[in-house]
Amino acid sequence: MLGIKRLYLFMLRSFVPLFVMTFFICLFIVMMQFLWKYIDEMVGKGLSFDVLAELFFYAALSMIPMALPLAILLASLMTFGNLGEQFELTAMKASGVSLLKCMRPLIVFIVLIAIGAFFFQNNVLPVAQAKMWTLMFSMKQKSPELEIPEGVFYDQIPGYNLYVQEKGKDNGMLYDLMIYDVSRGFDNASIIMADSGKMAMMEDKQHLFLRLWQGESFENIREAGANMKNVPYRRESFTLKEILLTFDANFNRLDEEGMRNQYVGKNIAQLQATIDSVGLRVDSVGRTYGEQAKQQSFFGLDYYRHERGDDGKMKSVHPADVPMKKPMDIDSLFKGSNSGMAMAYVNHALNRARQQKADYEFKGMMLNDDRYTIRRHAIEMHRKFTLSFACLIFFFIGAPLGAIIRKGGLGMPLVVSVFLFIFYFIIDNSGYKMARDGKIPVVEGIWLSSAVLLPLGIFFTYKAMRDSAVFNKDAYVNFFKRLFGTSEVRHVEMKELAMENVQPSQAIERLVALREEASAFLAANPPRQSYTAYWLRGYSRSGLYRLRNKLEETVDYMSNSRDKLVVNKLSDFPILRSLWLYHPTNYEIAAKAAIILLPISFPVYLWGRHQQKNLREEVRRIITVADEVIQIEKEIEEKNNNDTEQH
């Protein structure tokens, strides 16, 4: 099939169905979230099914950028988790196929999806969002479906409040009505009360026809009595009264052009054009404000002086750059004036300062609106690219993580996917809000989530390619044991079959060499090191490595002994560890920096001294045990010699 390798076809057949399934599941979940968020705008409006279906279609298109990365993460986790759980990945690696080669067809597939996501974000999503938000605003402006409740005031008819005590279930009659007509304002309100009535919608769906029986109406006539102290009112009793109320029940679509001019309805070229035009306006207005500030005088004093330069052009010169012929005496303004005039001068100055402050605050607010527009358009432009990049990142997180976890199905992959996506969503939303409010640059805010998750994807891919035990708790326990110095006990057992016989003379020779190596290590490393000596020199790592290798070689050789006492004695030898606290750093610069950081490094020095003390005790125990085993081997050698002489 087009020259595609069978392995690549197998990987695609394993991934694509899961990806399609998880994509529609994730899209359904985010659609439910959208529905719960905006359900109040849809319920009770009497909207037709085709309008709701159109809204859900455009909403589904708008939710794809949120569902697509989560679907890729979940599908890649499930695919490689299934392969790992069924040992298919193990079989591939045993055949010489690396994990990266297994991922190769899926990488190509995800790259194609990322390219398609970019064109979708640039060409399809703006149109879908413009249509969706136009429908949403049209729904908000539509009048609710006429459903008069019992026992409460109904205020959804513009200009009227209607109260119905009881409704006829069979004939649609309304009993004990009270109507407040405030369409002409509260000062000209009227009240209608009736024993019964009936309401019907006109064919044009723009008017309500109300027929009332046996009632009274009360109306203020404020206009007629505008010049009278007491406001007259009119009372009317009626047997039958018919009222026509304005009530638009039609669904009127707004024009999409207004939404297309917003940032959500533009592609990259349109967004960049808006950013350039608004940015040019901000720069020009800012320069204009700056020139006005330079040319404005305060109390007859210019902040800048305009002089002609050597080239004949006018330029602005700061007063500080021009020597004054005579210092200005500010106190002279108040000399010769009474206290009232001095206070008037101060109030006049304060009023001018407040006026200038309000003027500059208004100008700054106008510029902030334009800067906000620039940020929103820049955010939307960068989001055209972040979706594609997020698809790649989530694949390189999910695929290696699935190979490491080796758990298929929907259980563990779903939990891990939801956790990672929530982590991504929180970071992305935080970066978006900070970029929108201008707290950080737009590039940093929108790409923050990608910058945080990219190292995570690289780390998981690196660990999965080397079969590292990322989630093996024993590996971390052993690491911290080596780091903080938890003691380990040696266990040596008698071998049932020894491949090499232990010669007492050779054993004694090895034990003597071990004892001398231990003594040399104690002599080379002082029992007490000063603070500076600890950070600059510490204990010799090379000497410790030599002693440890010598100890392990000796124990390995002596474990072949047929003497049970010797084998039991070998368990008394300690296990030497190479802790970083023995010699924290080999770099002189780092050591000097640690010496300077006394509050932080001094506790490390105290704990390191304690570990060095424990190490010296272990080395002394090596010498003691070596002497004891030497004595046992000498007795064995003497016994063997006696037996030889007797024979």
C-alpha cells in the first residue's frame, strides 16, 4: 500500500481509531461545558430547532482548539499504553526497532494535523466564531417565550407588569388580573384590574391582544395637571376592554459585519493590519501629546525653550541646559500680598494642577484603550500558532508517557490526561489574562504554557527512549538513600558451590592490602575539617573509590570460602557509599560561592561533618574486621600445615 512499511500501518491503525473516538468524546465534553454556561440564554426563548442546531454547529467548530490537544494526549497515551501492556513495544525493541522509529508514522500524522489546525484557526475559526457570537447576541435580545405564571408578577413584556392569580387549564382564561402600565414612565403609570381575561398572540408575532372583562382602570393625568398642585387621575369601570400590547416574539438576526470587525472574526492578515494601524495611531497621538506638553507654559514659564540651532533649525532646549541670568525667587510672588491673595494663588495653582492631571489621565485612558485593542489582536494572532504547537507537545508527552506507564484502556490514561490538561489550561489561562491586562508581553503570556510543557515532553521522550524507570519508586528511594546517607547492611551467605577455592595465604595477602588501603585513607583525610577546607577539599573521592573497589574485590573473593565462620564474618564489613556530602563540589568557583552563602551552606557543612564521621567509623570497622578475618585465616593455614605434616 503505497510502499508504507507494515510497522507504520500497524501504528496508524492502532492510533487513528482511538484518536477519532477520543476527539469526539472531548468535543462532546467541552460542548456540555458550553451548554451549561449559556443555557440561560437559550431556555424560554421559543427558539426553533434549526437555530439551536446552527448555534451548536458553530460552537462545536469553536471548541475544536480546546478538544484537539486533549484528544491527541489521550489517544497517544492509550495507544502506547496498550502496546506496552501487551508487550508489543517490548517485542519491537527486542527486534531492534527503537521507540522513535515506532513513533515516526504518528509524528508525520500529528504534523499534518498541526498544519491543518493552523489553517483551521486562520480560515475557518474566525468565520465560525463570528457567526456563533452573532447568534448568541441575537438570542440575548430576543424576547422570552410568553408563559404567564400564577401568583407572581410577570415583567417580560416591555413596559408592563402582569399579575395573574389563577389560570384556566382547559380554556386558557386568566382570572383576577392586575396590569401595571409603565410604558409612558412611572409618573404616568396606569393600573388595570379585571376579574378575568384572555390573551392571544397576533399573526405578525409583534403584538399581544388582551381582552378583559369586569374590571376598573386607574390612570394618572400628570400632563393635564402639570401646573396644578394636586395631580388628577382618571378612574374607569368597564364590562369589556380590549388592549393591544407591543411584544416582538420574532427571532431577529443581528448583522454579522459588526462581529467580523472584532478580533475573533479576523485572520492573520487582518489582525496584523489592525495592529499596525492602531499602533501607528498610538505612536502619532503619543508624539502629539508629547509636543503639546513641551510647548505648554505654566504661569508664563516655558518648560522648554525653542531656539534656532547652528544648522538653522528650531529645536527644544531644556531650561537646565541654558544658564539663567538671575535665579528665580519663588517667594517674591507672595511678597506684598495679603493672606487672602496668597491663598488665592495657591488655590489657583492647585486647580491648574488638578485640571492638568485630569487632562493627562483622560489622554492616558484613551491610549490605554488602543493598547488594549492591540493586545487583544496580538493575542488572537499568536493563538493561531499555539494550537499547532500544543498538538505536537501533547503527542510527545502522551506517547512516551504511555510507553513508560504501560497501562491501556480508559482508566490510568484518562486520569493522567485530565491532570496534564488541567495543568496546561491553568497555565495557559493565567498567561492569557496577564497578557490581556498588559502585565507581561503578549508573546510571553500566550507561549507560557508551551514553554512550560515543552521541557516535560522532551524529558518524557528522553526517558522513554532509554527505558528509564521514571515512575519506579524504588529508584527514587535508592537515590535519596545515596544522597542523604541511609546506611545499608551487607548480607553474605554460604555458597553451595564455589568456582574458586580460597587459599589462606592469598586471602591474608588481600586482607592486608585492604587494611593498608583503609589506613592510608584515614591518614590522607583529616578527622576534622574546617568550614573552608570542607568546601574546597572535602574527602578524596578517588581514594574512597579505590578503597571501595578493594573492599568489594576482597569480599567477593572471600565469599568462596568453605569456612562458615569466615563467611559470617564478611557480613560485618560495611558497604561504603559515595555520598555527595563527603565532597560537595569539585568546582572551585562553586565551593567559594557556597562559602560566601553562609546561612545556607553552614547547615550542609554540619551534616557533611556528621557523614564524614560516620565514614571514618566505617573505615575503622573495615580495619577491625580485616584483622579478625586475618587471624581466622592464619589459624586455618596453621591447621592445614599441621594436617599436612601428620600425613
